[in-house]
Amino acid sequence: MKKILWALILLVAIQFALIGCMGKVVDMTVVIKNATEYELRWVVFNMPQKSGTYSPMKHVITGEDEPLKPDEEREVVIGFVESDFGYDGFALIGLLDDGSSDSLETAKGAVVLERGTNRFVITHDGENFVITNTDAADISKTPVSANAEPGASSTQKDEFYLTLFADFPGETLEKGADPLPVENEPASPSLIAFYLADELSAWTGLDFTLNDVSFGEDSITVDWSKGSTLIAGYDGREWKEDFRFFDGVSLNWFMMDSLAMTLKNNLDVTTVYYCSDGGSVTFPNPEDMAAQGLPELPVDQSYEGSTFFISHAGGRGDDDLPIWNGYDFGPNLEYSEEYTPEGDPGEYLSTYEAAKLVFTTVKEKGNIPEETGNTEYMIVLTGIETIGESNEECYVYRLEITEPDGVVGAPSYAYAYQSGNLYMQDDESQWVLVYPGIGGLFGADK
């Protein structure tokens, strides 16, 4: 009997010890709003454990509950360790009943739980779910995901959440636009298109000003204003950080690529046409753009992106063939230019000769993946920069490595044509000297 009594006392002591380690568990309220087009079967918060062994998984909605339907707002009470308030966790979203780990997707955005009522909005940016802490005033509004059909909102929806894209060669920046307010009516596609152009202007410091937009079944036609930077050229204003261009060609491609990508990712369109005052798009630097394969852009020709036009440069007739036409780059290597150099290199290697030397060097040194029978390479001149401690003037290249499944890499190299030094850009976009003196004069190491 005494043994049984001592066992009971020990069991109670262990329970109190566990509770003490675990910390005080309190009930808290979560209000969650589904602003996607999907029915959400699972919403789970994974919160960091700061005390004891209490489970970090907080099931807000499970497969046993009614699914959280589009536009629905739901209030849920969950238990939470009081000492764990204020730490960053994340959310898992599931669309299937089983709730297995394979079927749950990690949402973008942090989940921070505080004392009181916590309010969240779940959206979808076209690729991922996004969860956002919000306040009582904002959660009553219905944000529409970036991939939702424009104009499909009900009269109760009064904000659109949109995404901007800055499309540079080899790198794309994303930024959430300020919510577009819509007062008691569906937002028209035209309104959204003009708003996106204005937001790009504010972000980049360039003028994405438009005269008009019109829509086809799956297309949009954008009429650029004569006052836009694309048509009028850069007026010498101070560059904004992250948006500095060293030549008009790269500026033109950036503006057309960025607007096209932004429109396609926020509107229900797959094809973009450009015009200016109803006619062809003419550039302030037509000769430079002609060397890129696009002296002007006709109204009836869809804009397929800078990579398409550059790769087809020279295919418009023998008179327009680039200077490197017929040059032997070797198997599986092609060359193009996004930047048009001025002047004659004189006794030094030309841009395309240096491109072959750069490719041959990095291939022999093992800096690129081993070539398979289907590997293709495109080396692109993207500009001329001064690099290194001695401020050497360098040809800058992007090497696109493509397998049948798509582009698998696009490292950047810089070749100092006078000294022959070869630089490579590291993960922090810093230039590092990797191979000094690989060749500089005509005929050297070629």
C-alpha cells in the first residue's frame, strides 16, 4: 500500500514538473482571412519553442474542420505557451484533406503571436501562399491575389495587392506595390495597368508613363507616352539606388522587360504589344538598338523580351548581319550583345574574340558544369565597366548555361582587355580576380 501511495505522489510530482517546464498555456484568439481563390483545408502555425516540450505546431484549421473558403474570415481559439509570445514562426498551408507533410506548403511571411487577438490575411502571389499580420481595420478589406483575374472582385473588395518586377539580365527583383484602393466597384484591368506603371516609376525613378492601354482576348497593347524615359531618353536626373544604367540600350531593354513581366504577372494576359502614339515604338538611340536586332518595334509585333530579340539579331537580312557573323566560336557556343561598344579595340581583342577566350578559359579550368551532349552556351556582352584595384576597363559578360530542362546557370565574368585579367562575380556581386593575364593582344592565347 505504501508503495502504491508513493507511486501516486511521484506521478503527481512529475506532472507538476512538466507543467512548470512547459510554461503557462493560455487561450488566445486568431482571426484569419482567406484572400485567395483556393479552399484552404489546413492552416498550421509552426512556432519556435522557447520553454519546455509543448508542441510548436498550432492547428488553426484542420481537415476535420470546414474548409476556409475564398473571402471567408474565421475566428479560432488556440492554446499557446505564454512565455513564447513575440517570436517569429511560420505558417503551413494545405489544400488536401490528409494534411500530410508532403501536401503542406510553407507560406511566405512571418507569423508573430502577441497577447490579445491576432489577425492574419492569406494571399497567393502566383507561386506561393503569403501570410501577413494585419490589424482589425485592414482585415475587413479583401485583398485580391496577384494572379487573380482583374475586375473579378465583388463590390465589397476595396484593395488589390500587386507585385512589381524589375527585370535585369540574369536577375529579377520583386517588390510589393502599395495596395490599389478601389471604391465600391470592381477594379478594371486598365486601372490596374496604369497603376502598375505608376508604381514602377516611383520604384525605379524612370518614367513609365503611358497614353493608353487596350485589351484583346489574352493580350494587352500598351501605348507609351512621348514623355516616357523609353521614348524621350534619360534626361540626366540622378539615378536611384539599384537602378543605374551605363548605356541607353540596357535602359531600353530594362523598361520594356520590366513592364511586360509586371503586366503578365498581375493581369490575365500572356502577350504584350507596345506602341507609341498609336504607331511603332521608336527609340532615342535607333542605331544602337538596330545592332540589337530591334531598330524599332512595330505595333503588330508582340514584345517577346530582350533575350528573344538579341538572339535573333542579324537574322533580318545580309546587310544587318553582326560583325561577328561567321566567327568560329566552337561547338555549342553562341554569342550576342546587349551592349553596343563604341570605337575600335585596336591591338586588343574585340568583344567577341574575348568572349571566346573567356569561355575557353573557364571551361578548361572547370568553372562551369561538365558539358553533356545537350548542353548549350550563350555568352552575352552586357556592358563595359572599370574593375579591380587598378580600375581596369573590362568587357562584362553573362554566360548562360542551358540544359534541355532550362537554364541551369548564368555566372558573370569580366575581361580586362588590356592586361588580360579575368574576373568573376561572387555571390555578393563583388568582382574577384580569378585568372590573371590569360591574353590581351591579337593572337595571344587564341
